[in-house]
Amino acid sequence: MEHKTKILYGLDDRPPTGKALALAFQHVLTMFGSTVAVPLMLGPPMGMDTPAIAILISSVMLCSGIATLIQSTYGSRLPIIQGVSFSFLTAFFLIIGEIHPEGETVTAGAAMPYIAGAIIVGALFEILIGFSGLMGLVRRVLSPVVIGPVIMLIGLSLYQVGAPVAASYWPISILTMVLIVTFSFVLARYRLVFRMFPMLLAILVSVGVCVVCSQLGLFGPEHKARPDLSAFEEARWFRVTDVVFPWGLPKFRLGFIIAVIAGYLASMIESFGDYHACKQMSGGGDPTPEEISRGIGCEGIGCALTGVFGGFSSTSYSENIGLIGLTRVGSRYVVQIGAVMLILLGLFGKFGALAAAIPTPVVGGLYCAMFGLISAVGIRQFARADLSSDRNLFIGGFALFMGISVPYYFANGGSELVAATFASGLADAINSIGQTGMAVAAILGIVLDNVIPGTKPERGL
């Protein structure tokens, strides 16, 4: 009997052109919500108006496309979409807070050159870690006891952009989730189109409902489920003169660089887990040390280029790994096409702004449906170790719990205590790591798993 999770297209497979284009566009739509969310989140505190934020969105998309093409072609060569990393948000808000203090008038976007400078220097650090082979060697001390909880936290740590985003308008969010479940696990049994394009079909139907309701007057101008075309009207058709260093030449400040490097450490650990989840979902087993090293090194190259093209640091996107699990299409060729689409969307501002018109409740429904699947992959990875071992249960459970609890502590007073105790640069680094659950779980898990005695079969090695 055919296994229910059989891969339709593996890493080296090339679906027919029509299917490949649709699958690639599905990847673009899946990552678009998070990609657009960060510029929309960081733009206003920097005093940016709508046209400036539109340029920021286009820059981020261009950077994501370039980084994805490098990663899928020369790096890990896994079907991983690269996008804005949430691991850096703490550092970015720190920079913005310093350059744009509340109550003072500062040139719009003045923080971006400092962000670019910190990203470029930090990228050199990531390139060194990757191409030196150090990240690949880490694999020798990482067992499923550690990797499992880290992958679980990749999904669980995104809870803040699950139900809270879906709650912007529950009826449409629930409709999106119901469509995803129906297309992926009910109709997919009978029609291949539903098995391969559940996300794309769910988005099209949900957005279509939003458009119809808006036309009928059910959704007013300020309704969260109403497609917003204001960015489309503001954006230009082509970007020519503001592609390279759109915010000016990079500027460098040591404290900012240290804070961003801490974000890189968390991002590398997150990517390490993503490589395992992605290759397993693509039917390729575990990534090799060489694939991990090339992946991290090329991720650094992609980040350095984001500093040049005016975006934010990029990392592997967990959302799209979840999409691979749902569609069972793990072809790198599909992701490479998606990378070209992202580059084009970044250069043609009108198209990027149009894609940004996807209503927030639709994006929230997508998040709720996918992030839990990523956590489930972590459970499957953890199960490769001996779960009858009290040693493994303690290490995995402790790392998972602390990966959730420690960031909560830092977010509720811990950061201020650290800032008052340590020097500025060190405090920034500690806070950046402490607020990232994956980094906390990885550090604790690695230490305990390699200090507490255990056999290789027991550890799942």
C-alpha cells in the first residue's frame, strides 16, 4: 500500500513547467505575509511614510529572492526559501530606539544605514562559521535529543503570529484554515491538484471571498479583511535608481554590531534545525556536514547582500518548510523559480505592492495551519532517540520548557536586569540570545546531552 506521506517530487525532480510555476508562486505567497510584516512593523518607528515603506518592502523581497537563489543553488541546495529573520528583531528595535528616540524629530529611515552596517559585519561572522566547517562539526555533538526540541520551538515560538493575527477577523481566518484542511487532507485523496496546491487554492478562494464581500459593502474601508490597494497606488512600476544602498552608505557602531551578531547566532541555530526539517520533509534524510556548512556560509553571503540592497537579515523560512510537508513537493527547482519570482517582485514595485494586499486574516489562517506542523516534525525528530530513557526525556523536556520560559522572563523584566548588570554590548548579546527560544534550547540541550552520560544508540546517533 502506498505510504500516505510519499514525496511527489524529491530534491532533484523537476515538475512540469506549469505545475512548477504554480508551486513556486505558492511558496512566494506563503512567505509573503511574514516578509511584508517586518517592514510594516519597523517602518513606522523609523518615521517612514507609505512610499518609503513600499520601497522597504520591495527591497526585502529582492533580498529574499537573491538569498534564496544562492542558498538553493550553491548553499545547502535544499528547497529553502530565505526571508527576513525574526531573530534579529530585538537588535533592530534596539538600533531604531537609539537612532529614533521618542519625541525627537529624526530623518526618516536614519536607522537603516546602521542596520545595514551591522548586518554586513555580522554576515562576515556567519560566512566564517559556515565555510570554516565549524557548523558542520557541530552536528557531531547534536543528537535528536537536542535537534527535536529546537525544531519544536521553531513552530511553537511563532504562536504570537498565529491566533493573534487570525483574530483580526476570525470568519475569514477560519475559512482559510478549513479550506487548507479540506484541500490537503480530504480532497487531496481524490484529486492531485488539491494535493499539490492546497495553499494556493485556499488563498485564492479566501481572497476571492474578501473581494466579493468588499464589493457588496459588507467589508468597509477600514475592515481588516478588505484587500488594501493603497500600497499599490503609491508604488512605482520599476525600481532603477534606488536598488543599491537605497538608504545611503552603511554606518558602523560596535554596540549595534554585537547585538546583531547575537541575532546571527540564534539564526544559525534556527537554520540548523530548519535544514534537518526541510531535508526530512523532502525525503532526503538528514543533511550532511558539508551541506550544513555550505548552507550557513551562503546564508551569510545572502545576508551581506541584504545590507547592500537595503533589506534585513535573511534566514531559512519555517513557513515554507511546513508547505513542503503539506504539498509533499521538495523540489529545489521549484524554489529556484520562486526565487526568481521574488527578485522580479522586488524590482517591479507595483506587483510587490499588489501581493501585499492579501488581507491579514488570510495570512493568520495560513500561520495557524502550518506552524503546528513544524513542531510536529520536531516531535518526530526527537522520537529517533530512545524515549524510554529518563535521561533523554529530562534533557529534551528541560530544553523545551526553558526555550519557552526563558524568553518570557526576558520579555517581562529580565532584559532590564541584564542591562543594569552587564556592559552595554554584552548585555545586548545576552538579551538577544535569551529572548530567542531556539538558542536557549540549543545551548542547554547541547551542554546536557554531552555532559550527562549516554550511549550513541540511546541518543539516536
